[in-house]
Amino acid sequence: MKKKILILTFTDLTSDARIQRQIKALENEFELIVCAKKADKQYKFFIPSIDFKTNYFSSLILLRLLLVPIVRLIRVRGWERFDGDFVKWLRYWSVKRIALFNLLKTNHFDLIIANDLDTLPLAVLLKNKKNSFLIFDAHEYYPKQYEQNEEWILKEQPYIYHLCYKYLKEANTIFTVSQGLINEYKKTFEINALLLNNAHSFVPGLTSSSVQEENIKIVHVGGAIRGRKIEKMIETAELLGDHYIFDLYLIPAQHSYYEELKVNTSNLNNVRILPPLELKDLVYNLNQYDIGIYILEPNSFNNKYALPNKLFEFIQSRIAIAIGPSPEMKNIVEKYNIGVVSDDFTPDSLAKAIKNTPISQLMQYKKNTEKAAKELNAENNAELLLQQVNKLLKKDA
């Protein structure tokens, strides 16, 4: 009989590639219970984590309902003004979350994979109730997730630290997305997380296209989010000149910013803003380009140590990479010799690094991505995840 695993998230699976990869890695060997906000496919056992009927009442839910006036008063005053475990309990355990716990505990599962910090207290309670194992997948370093926002620092950060100190050590295994985050979790919370990056699935059969010196094609993909300062990459293309064509496939995550970028690039001959690509077509479309570009300023801890999806998508697309000196991305680019790293995060510096790269070297960078693609992929990550799951469940014993 197959072991049962609960995959728990409050996100929408239709846009969460990391959790989709978890499911793909485990679905053939285990019976999965998927609990998520929304899914784009049918699962044998799917439980909505947000929009579900609150039919699982208990004395605890009744108590929480009776405390609604107190909760409203605390919200008006501000959670940060109050201290104590009871207030923190009220803050996390809404009626919906208690009801979700009551719903989930009616199921049997041998292991829980909790994604993101907001699921962890619920997962820990389930783990202890069901005598299950727990894997926590930390997609970010949560205590510094919005550190640029002073209001968040005041109102939310102490609570986030509380959740981390209280619950992280309850997990049997912890994954996170880069070595910088691993180091910080170790330094602050004395836990040993494992690296599970956001690598794309291996795409066999792709070869690097030849580079045309008079028409070098650069590309960027991602969300139009003001904090990412996409205008810096557009300025890099302006500095490079007409021999370089820059296409941006942008998701209009912040519509006003997206429209600003369209207006600001409308008079540029070598820059185009194009509709976003579907994930299944992404790598094959990017393969026609020469360089994938990304400047991510280290304006937060998580940005400084980011290893974003797009880096691995560029690698699977077999195109060269041009980035600012972000340490985690720089380590990969230099290890595999697959692109250029600017001296700083300015458009001038990145444009100079690209311009100073001979065509022959650019072509070599593209060819070198083949080795990187074979080593940095979702299939190898799936092996690591399976290894840890089997170790906990002693499947091979």
C-alpha cells in the first residue's frame, strides 16, 4: 500500500511552479492529498485550503467565534501593541484555519509537506495529532521578506520571528531555495536546511542557436513589478544600441507600472514589450535568443540571495546569461562559465560587460549551458526530495 503525503499550501497551484514540481516528483510513488487555494488539474484527493465550506465545527471554533469582538478590538488597536501567546494564537488561528485543521485531521497521511510559513503552525499541529513526519519548504527567508517596508518591520516582523522560533524546529526536514538563506536560517534559528533550488525541468534536444553579430537578441521574462526596476534593463539595451534587440515578456503584475514601461519604450527601436509566454512554451521560445538578462538590486535580504526561476529557464533554453553581481546567481554563472557578471548593478556596468564579450565567447557561453542544464534541473531536485521523503518514511528499510 502506498504511503500517503499531504502537500499543504495556501497558494494557487496554477501559478506555483515549485509546488507543481513537488507533486510531479512524488505522485507516482505515493498517494497524495493536495490542499491548495486552487488547482488547474484534477487530483484524486484535492482539498481547497481557502474556499471551502466551514462544516467542521468544534468547541474550539465556538470559542474562537465568541472571541470575535476581542479580535476586532485588537485589530483596530494593532496586533503589535499586544503580546503573549494567547494573542499570537488568536492572530494565527482564524475560524477558517481551525475548520481546515478539523477537515484535514479526518484524513490519514504519513508525511506532510508544508509550503511557506503561513502553513507551518497548522502543519505542526497536524503532525503531532496524526503522528506524521513533516517537511517544511521555506520559499523565502520570512523574517526579512518585506524589510524595505517600515510599517511591516514594526507590525509584522516580530510576529514572523515568533512563528519561526516556535515552529521551525518542529520540522523533520527543511528545504530552502539558496545557500544564502540556508546560512541565515542556521545563524538565526540554529537549523540545518537543505538546498532545493527552483530549477526548471530538463529539456532534451535543444541546441544553442548561432549568434548574428548585427542582431544580438536579448530577452527578459517575469512580472512587471516596480521594485524590480525593469527600467534598468531597458536602459542597458539603450546603451547597447541598435545591434542588440531586447524583448521583454512581462506579466502585468502591477498594471500601472506595466503601462508605464510600455509608454517609456514606445519610441525605442530595439526594445519590445511582449505578452507573457505560457510555461509549457517558455524554454522553446527563449531558445531563439542569445542572452537572458537580469539586474536584481540587493535592496532586500531575499533579493540579495535570490536564485530565481528565470535563471534556470535561461539555462534550459541554452542561452547565455548577463546579470548583476548577485552572489547566488554569480556563483552559478561563473561555475559553469555561461555568461557575464557586471561589476555593479548599474545599466552602464552591465552594458559594458555585454559589449566587451566577443561573439565567439558569447557562443561558447551558450554551448556551456548544456552541462549546466544536465546538472541544474527539476529531475535532480526530485531525486533529492524523494531521498528525504524515503529517509523519513524508511520506505527502503
